[in-house]
Amino acid sequence: MSERPEKHSLTLRGHRTSVSLEKEFWSEFRQIAERRNIPINELAAQIDADRGDRLGLASAIRLHVLNDLKRRLSKT
């Protein structure tokens, strides 16, 4: 199980922000960006644009990672 969340800086549409995620989520998040051949900042910006006002960015990223894993598992 992961330790405390790790804080990393991201750049979203030219603005720097910090996001705290558990190590396992950072790892999966990076892998999703690599599979899609896009920078992690671009993926984060896409998630940010789709998340709405009620959900924090870190939570939106976690849900994105979870949904990606579910999609991949359902294909096997």
C-alpha cells in the first residue's frame, strides 16, 4: 500500500498547479499518457477541462485512472 500522496507540479494551459496523488496513481497516470502518446500535462489538461466544478483535479485524475483500468480489464 502506498505511503502519503506525492505532490507533483503540472502545467495546465500555461498555468502551474500542484497535484497530490498516491505513487500508484502517478504510475498508472503516466502509463496512460504514454499509451496515448501525449505528454502528462496534456492528459491532465484534458481531464481538467472535463471535470466540472464539483470535482477536484486529483480526484478527477484518480477516477480517470480507475475508469481506464476498468476499460482495459473488460477487454480481456
